[in-house]
Amino acid sequence: MSVTIIDGKATAKRLRDETGKQVAAFIEQTGTTPHLVVILVGEDAASQVYVRNKEKACLAAGMRSTVHRLAAETSQAELLELIGKLNTDPQVHGILVQLPLPKQIEEQAILDAISPMKDVDAFHPENVGLLAQGRPRFLPCTPAGCLQLIQQVCPDTSGKHAVILGRSEIVGKPMGLLLIQRGVDATVTICHSRTRNLADMTSQADILIAAIGKANFVTEQMVKPGAIVIDVGINRVDGKLVGDVDYQNVAHIAGAITPVPGGVGPMTIANLLKNALTAAQLQTNQSAR
Ligand code: NDP
């Protein structure tokens, strides 16, 4: 059986182009340009690249982008003050705080402080709650990107067994919530570091999603022949980016697989743009979906 390589780069471009057209129509109707503000604290090299990419993508889609670059020593109170100002600024539609934050700042306190209407990452408890209840305001960017890639090769996921490796608030958990939504209807198993007989679990998966942050962790023996394998992991090995899946070997057995880079990564930014537009629509009382 030949494997389908799922091209996240091309899919993300289509999604970004589509959002760009919707942005143009929105500006025409309302005279308002959707405005995303990104806050970067400190000098983490990977975060700087991510923030630059988000800024570029925003501008390319016709949106306004502002980046606040704050010193690594910024206090939690200072960051909260900035978020408070942005929350009440009618010119700002979306707010994203780039993670991770320096250790003097409590991440959850910051995410909780962002106005839920401007929470384009969908990390605020109100937005997580709405997603859990099956009526999301914003879709979490990375899990939404994974789902779009899955649906590209498997339009009918009903009753399929999806196994997720990782239970983080950013990827694993919201991925599970998206997959059990009505209309998606997968049966979901979420695994983590305490899961027993992991390979037994993963080899039952019709859809396997790896989000653990361990290079080449998922081997051929852990994958059911013909499975759809989505690799969220971003790991640097000898200066090269690799995923959580041993791509070379798993590609021989999978039915479809995402590469790293060029798989899930570009989808995250494409969904962020979509959320920024949704935020602007919600705040100007335009229909968001
Ligand atoms: P976290 O470190 O927050 O979570 C990792 C999860 O993996 C935890 O739930 C952990 O279990 C689980 N885990 C770790 N080791 C094992 C193991 N040996 N067996 C089973 N489960 C294990 O990571 P994130 O979810 O934030 O990110 C995961 C990966 O995805 C990273 O490489 C990250 O860089 C990447 N990523 C990529 C994005 C993209 O756009 N492509 C976006 C976000 C993340 P436990 O909870 O028990 O500790």
C-alpha cells in the first residue's frame, strides 16, 4: 500500500488565502481592519521565529499586526497591566501571549487575564469550557489544524478510533474534545506518560496523533498498517527539525502521514489568522461563522 503524504504547507496556504479573502470582504463591509497583538516576553530563539512568522502571515492576510517585545525580566504585574489595556482597546481584536513565559510569570494567570472575546489561542477557561460543551467560540489552533489534515484524507471519521499521545492543555486535551464533537464522531483514547502498554494502545489506532515532544518516539511497531499518522512534535536533533514520529520507517506502514516540517506547523498559524478574523467579527457584531 502506498502512503499519502499530507501536505500541511499547501493546505495551510489555501486556508490562509481563503481567510485573506474574508478579511478583504470584512474590511470593505465594516471599514475595520482585524488587528492581532502578539506579546513576546524574553529572547527565546524559537519563540522569536514563531512570532515573526505570525506577524508575516497576519500582514499577508491583510490584517494589522502589532508585536510587543518585552524584556525577560518583565514582572507578572507589568504583563497583566499591558493585557488589561489591550483588553479594553477597541482597536485590538485578538491578543496572543507567546509561550513559554519566563519563570517569574505564572502562565495560567496570564492566559486567564486575556479577554475571552480576544483569546485567539482559545486557552481561556471560558473558551475551553465552550469547546468542551461542543459550542466553540474559537477553535484551538493546532488541534484544529490536525483535524483539518485528518479530514483531508478521511472525510468520514465517524466511529474511527483516534489515539492521542499527550494530554497537554494546548494539544492533547483539546484534540480529544475536537475529535469527539458531534459530526466528527471519532472514538478517542488519550495516552500520557503513565499509560500502560502504550504500543498496544497506539497499534489499535485508525488515527494516531503524536504530541509528546520526543524525537522519533513513535516507531513502526506502534502503528497499525494503513493508519493516519499526525505528527505534532517539533524537536531539534543535530540542528534539524524532527517530529515525534520515526517518519522514515512509519511511512512504510501508515496509510497517510504528516511530515515535519511542512505538516501540522503551518496549519497552526493558518488557524490563528482565522481566529483573529472571527474575533474581529464578534467584536463588530458581524456573523463570525
Ligand atoms: P507538553 O510537554 O505540554 O506535553 C507532552 C505530553 O506528552 C504530556 O501529556 C506527557 O505526559 C506526554 N508524554 C511525554 N512522554 C511520554 C511518553 N513517553 N509516553 C506517553 N506520553 C508521554 O507538550 P505539548 O503538548 O505542548 O507539545 C507536544 C509537542 O508538540 C512538542 O514537541 C511541541 O513542540 C509540539 N507542538 C507543536 C505545535 C505545532 O504547531 N506544530 C504546537 C504546539 C506544540 P504527562 O502529562 O503524563 O507528563
